Amino acid sequence: MPFFNKLEAAISRNSSLLVVGLDPNPELIPTHYGVDYTSVTDNRRDQAALIQQLERWLQDVIAQTADLVCAYKPTLGFYQALGSSGLDLLQTVLNTIPAHIPVILDAKHSDLNSSSVIAHRFFSQWQVDAVTLSAYLGQDLVAPFLVYPGKAVFVLACTSNPSATRLQGYPSTDSPFYLQVIQECKTWGTTEQVGVEVGTTTPDTLARVRAIAPERLILVRSIWQEGVDLSQLLKAGLNRNGEGLLVPIPQDWMSQADLTQRVRSLQEQIHSVRTQVIQENASCDVWVSNVCTLEQHPHLDLILQLYDVGCILFGNFVQASGAVFPYYIDLRKIISNPQLFQQVLNAYAAILKDLRFDRIAGIPYGSLPTATGLALQLNRPMIFPRKEVKAHGTRRMVEGNFEPGETAVVVDDILISGNSAMEGAAKLKSVGLNVQDIVVFLDHEQDVKGRLQANGYQPHAVLTISEVIATLHQTGRISDAEMAVFAAG
């Protein structure tokens, strides 16, 4: 189950936003486990005894909190500090956590060269659901972690240690660096893929983060200091629905005999504040977007983003067929914007889920990234017909593994004449595959769908050009004059 779905289910099941940090800190292990950390030596027997008691302790913590929390967060550094036996302990702890509760591995990974192998270790071998990463190296560091469907990352944006202020608060309190980090990481992945980690003791910091990232999940830390007003922190960080915030329990509680009672009391306190936030927002005036229309298109946000990033241009553009259009659609830009790319994939996937097929076939070259993304998201095998057959090597017309008699769904980007989609479909059929459906993102209309149907294919489109132009006009993105030029064309 994807991380965010598992998290939402755990929040609902346990009525909790609480996260427990499963850290094998020898300094905090309760004395009744029979280990005096200060007397532990480096000999193998002492170390083995320590690991054994740490294991018992953490397993007891899980047993006492499994019905009170929404996630567990083991800190990788504590396990690494214990050597190879510490990593074995981590695996045992991960196996102990109930499968329905998500695991956020607090790794703070920050090395670009090892990101791919680290991501594989975390997500494929250890099967954790999410991981914390440092943001300083930018999107290049995060990208290898985002290729794993259903997994998520939390980007560290802000910490509460005083000396960090000189960096994170630069160049001014009005425009601190940590807010720029959050603004930037919003473009790295969808709300289901990328959250932010914020360490703070001040409601103002959380409020500023929530203001620029209203849709993001915030993992807070370092909130348990003397004088901190928990209620005000929660109100600053929760979204309008009383959600979007993950709250850690105080780490020293893990040493207390009444852990369950403490966590339950905190759970009730947070629930009370959440209820208050929801009620306050319910009594406020309804917020209306300045791009709201009487008949809002279901893909309104997607259309506006395509326009804003320059995928939709107006002017006189010569098409491959020689025709001149008063607009140009360039979908190749979406692969450089992960958040937008994910929205496009979701729109395709909404159509594909109702179709019957064995393979996804992308048409070179424009739709190959999309077909690849859909194959990963839907966990379906991908193939593609070659644009040109090479005179060397295997000379294959269709790349990828398939069996004659299987059904392939064709995925293309834009339907103008239908030629590229039908040529690709013909190549697929020539090697024994069945092709029934052709799915595109944008239909230029002019009865091209009718042409595909006449040739035995069932066409599907996420959007039509008329829908795009009408939405842009209704929301003020294009003028009456530009609308008139389109209508005349």
C-alpha cells in the first residue's frame, strides 16, 4: 500500500497524528531491562547483551503504542552507531512493526553519489515507507528516491538548534533560506511523494511553512522544550481540515513505565485541538479561488499549470503535417516538473484503469517518458514500437518482452492526425499483438477520433483542445482576442 494511503488509514484507525521515534539510545534504556549503559565494555558479550536488551525495549514500546500512533520513525544513526549488530537490530525492529503502520526512516541522507543504492536499500530491501533527506544538494539528491512507486520522502527544511539560524535564516527574517527550501521542494514531487521536516519551537515558523505549503505533510521535531505552547504550535501547523501534521512523542517518554498512559493523554490533547481547528475553519467565510468558474473543469489545476510552465503557447506554429495552428502544445516540458508530470500520469491512469490490456506501448519519442511512468505507477509491463528499424543488432520492430496474442494499449501524447498512433499500432499488430485502445493526453479534435474508430481503434483522451482553450479563457489566462483567433482557426 502506498505510504500516504497507509498513513491516512493509520490516522483514521487510531485517531492519531503521533509518531514514535524507535531509537536504540543506550542512554535512555530503562534500568529494569538489566543493562547499565555506563558499565558496558567493548567485549563481545557485553555488546550482545546490550543489543538483546535494546531489542526487548523497542519491541515493548511498539506493543504499548501500536494502537495509539500513526507512524514509527527509527533514526538510522543510532543503529549505525551500534555497528553491524545495530543494523541487524534495525531489521528486527522493522519486522516487529505492524504491517499496517507506516515506517519513516529518519536517515537525513545527504550524499549524492550513494543515493541510488541507498534508496534501493531503504525501499526495496528494508521495505520502509518513507525516508528523511537533507535538502542542500537539491532535486538531484531526491530524484533517485522518487522512482519507487508509493514511497515518500520528507525534506529537512528547518531545525531548532540556535547555530543553524545563521544559515537557515539567511539572508533575512522576511525571506529566510528555509522557506526557499520548502518552496523549491514543492516542485520535486507530488504531495503524496514529498513532505517537509521542520524542527521548531515557535508557532510563527510553522505558520509560515503552512502558508507556503498548504497541501504538504509536515513532520515536526524538536517541539518538546520548556515553555513551548503545544496548542499554538498545532494550530499553526495543522491545515484547515485539522490534518497535515505528524507530531513526535517526547523521546524521554520511552523510558517511563506509564508510556501508554502518557501517549494516550497526548493523543486526546491533540484530538481536542484538531476538533477546534476544524470548527473554527467551518465557521469562517468560504474561500473562493480567483480562478473559480461556474462550470469548473475537473482538470482545471492541470490545465492552468500546463499553461503557466509554457506547455501551451499562442502564435503561428507550423505542425509536422504542414498545417499552421494559432497555438502550440509542447508536452516535453512536463518531464522536468515532477509534480506536474505526476498529475499527467494520474490523468492517464484514470482512463487506463477501466481498459483491458497486457502491455503498455509508448509511441516514440514524445510519449516514452509517459509510458514509462505509467508502467511504474500501474505495475504493468511496457513495450514500444521502434520509430525506425535498425539494420544491425536484433532488428526488432517492437522492443520489450511480449507474447503474440497479448493485448497492448497504445499511449501517445497528442492526437493531431492520428498517423503516429496508428503507425505504431500497425507495428504492434504485425508482431502478433492485439491493439484495441489508443489513449492520448490531448485531442486536437477535427474528428480525428472518428478516423481512428473507422480503422478499428477505440480512442480516449484526457483533454480536448476546446476544453483547454475554454478553461484558459474562463480563468483569464488568455484574452478575448486570443480566444477569437482560436475560434476562427
